[in-house]
Amino acid sequence: MNRETNLQTKAQANALPAIIETDLPSRLDRLPWGRFHTLIVVALGVTWLLDGLEVTLAGAVASALKTSPVLRFSNADVGLASSAYIAGAVLGALFFGWLTDRLGRRKLFFVTLSLYLAATAATATSWSLASFIVFRFLTGAGIGGEYAAINSTIQEFTPARVRGWTDLAINGTFWVGAALGAGGSIVLLDPGILPGDWGWRACFFIGAALALVIVPMRMWIPESPRWLLTHHQPGTARVVVEGIEARFRHVGHALRDDGVRVLRLRERASTSLQEVLHALFVLHRRRSLVGLSLMTAQAFFYNAIFFTYALVLTEFYRVPGDHVGWYLLPFALGNFLGPLVLGHAFDAIGRRAMIAFTYAISGVLLIGSGFLFERGGLSVVGQTVAWMVIFFFASAAASSAYLTVSESFPLEIRALAIAVFYAFGTGLGGIAGPALFGRLIDTHQRSEVFSGYLVGSALMIAAALIAAIWGVDAERKPLEHVALPLSAIDEDA
């Protein structure tokens, strides 16, 4: 089908943007799941693995950073460095998200991966608090930019009927990275294997090594046809889709034209900032409220607790720093299983019901476990089990926040929308969280830490109510139906 033709209309004669008729988005949605989608998920979804690795290493090496003869960090320094990573992710998401919508998904996921690779390797060479903070900031900037580029790409290639489960499952790989970080820290922080000031440095080289492997895996990924359609390249978009379809036909799939829908778009070179702001805060203001609430709540909930996980174990349960990884492994397992087990329900039962449920149950469970922690009613094993159960649900909740902001806004601003809500949510909930909890832990008072848990729980329960009332029923719907492109025109236009 060659529907991607510029119509010779009166609009063109009057120098108005040309009209493109296309069925390419619908043809992408009709595809069965195949090897192509699996490769996309592996090559791009690995970003979540890298973030999980970085976050876990930051927590696992906290004790080593405090005892390092070169750095000698305090608990507050550890929290400050964690906040620097989040701050970098916030600014990196905004900057690279803007570039992703303007320059394309493919270019940017190479740029951001390269920045991450260089910065995480540089972190291993840190010689002071200032240098460590700068390198962690740049590492975060690379990861934040990755989120905008890869999430928009994955969304635009995934068939609508499995978009929810796929997105949650990909987000769950964060915890594969967490397990790698925990396992690596167990080995590399063992003073019998590496000297104390070498072990934490070796840990950060794990991320750089993984990034080197990922680069060639991404070389074959094409540009998003949906992005190409809105950037004067309908012919290239058609070639990409026909190439994908040829792969499926080659392995015996018959692709029927039944139900394929035609979309009419006006050509545009770019989307102005004024139009972006109007779409986010006027046209889709309720969706913006939902996205901001979900991102803020999960960012505080996760970053406040997970970035200081090791500090809680070492300060209140006297777990040796080189043994923290053993407690992170079961925690990571619970987080990984949550999106996998619950993910299908987000497509079958629906987005609003599942988002509200996972957010609310996470908040309620943290209140219960925090109360037991404050009263001294949990052993280190009991605390680990409690966190496993809480974050089984919280992991699916956090993943659904990224799913929500990536599918709820128009094609032309998708990457920037992901970046904006990641940045605002993480900035409001993520930067303050680790620094706050670092200071709460420094008081050595369980009641002070419990008060922080109550704040996180309240945010999650409030976000659950907002999602239940104003959430978008996006399950099994094409992206163009969930949010009409800004360049779309009516059939009568």
C-alpha cells in the first residue's frame, strides 16, 4: 500500500502544509508479536537494566564510600551524591527529550548511551566528593535522556493490544540490573578479592562494560515510522514498515488488510514550544495532572527508600557493608516479578483500576511495615520480606506511571512529554527524597525514618485516587486513538 502521498489540494496551492494519508500506524498495530519486537525490547529496554544497575550500585557501595581512604563520605554525602544523579536525570530528560522530538528517536538513543558510558566509567576514577557528584550528575543525564528516546520508540513500535504488558515487563528489567549490581557488589566489595578503595571503583565499570555491548545491538534499529511521518519523510516511513512486514511474511505470517485504518496528517517541520505547552496544560491538563501525580509519588517512594536501602541495613540492623548485596537480591526479585505477574491485567482489566490498586496497596503496606520498623518488630530478614511484598506492587505501579505518560500525549510531543513528567515528577519526588532520608537516618532514630515512610505512603495513596478519577482508559487502543496527533485532520477537512 502506497498511501503516503502528498495530496495536491487547494491547501497546497495556498501554501498551507501538505496533507499526508497514511495507514502505517495501523499496519504496525496489526502485526503479531515476533522476533523483531523482541529484539527492539532487548536492545532498547536494556536502559532500564542500566538504571537499575546504577541505582543499586549507588546504594550497595555506600558503606565502601564512607570507609574509602580517599573519599570518606558521610551519610549526608551519600544522599547528596544520589540526589546529584537524579538531578542529572531530570535535566538530561528535558534536554534530550526536546532533541528526540526534533531530531529523531534513533540519533538520540546513541547520543545518550554514549554519554552514560563515558560518565559511569569516569565515576570509577573519582578523587573527591565534588568529582563524584559531577560524574554521577552526567551519568544521570545520560540515563534521563535514554528514557525519553527509548520509551517513545518502544511505544511506537509495539502493537496496541500488548502495549501495557510489554511496557511494564520492560520496566521490570530495572531489577535485573539491580540484581547484577547487587551480585557484583557482593564479589567486588569483598576485601579478600579487591582492596577496599578498588572494589567500589570496579563496580562502576560494570555499567560501562554493559553499555559497550549494547551499542552494536542498536545499530539495526530503524527510525520510528510514526516520527518520520510527521517530519517530511513519509516515503522513508513506508520503506521501514514494508521492511518490517517483509520479515513477518518471510516466516509465514499472513498480514490481512481487514481493519487497517487511514490517518490524515498535515506536514510540519517541528512543534513550537507554545503548542507543546498548550497541549500539556490546556488540551490535556487532566492527563497532565495524572501523569505528574503518578511520577512524583513513585519517584519519592522509590528513590527515598531505595537510594538509602543500604544505610538502613547498616545503621539499624548492623549489616556489614560488603553483605548488603545479599539483601538486595531478594528485594530485586520481588520488584522484577511484580510487573511480569501483574502486567497482563493492565491490558485485560484496564489501566485505571490497576494503577489505582497498585499505588494504593503499596502505600498501605508501607505504613504497616514502617510501623513495625519503628517499634523494632522486624528482624533484618523480616524487613527484607516486607520490602519484597511492598515493592512487588510498587514496581508495577511505578512502571505504569511511565506507561501512562508515554501513551497519553500526541505523537509530536511524546518524547518531550515523557521527559517533562519524568523531570517534574523526579525533581519533586526524587531529588528531595534521598537527601531527606539520608538526614533522617543520620538522626539514628527509627521514628524519624518512619515519618519519611508516612510521607511516601501518603503520596502513593493520593496518586491512586487521582488515577481512579481522571486516569485514561488506554488499554488495547492505538496510540492515535488514545491521543490524536496534533497534525491530524478530520476526514472532512
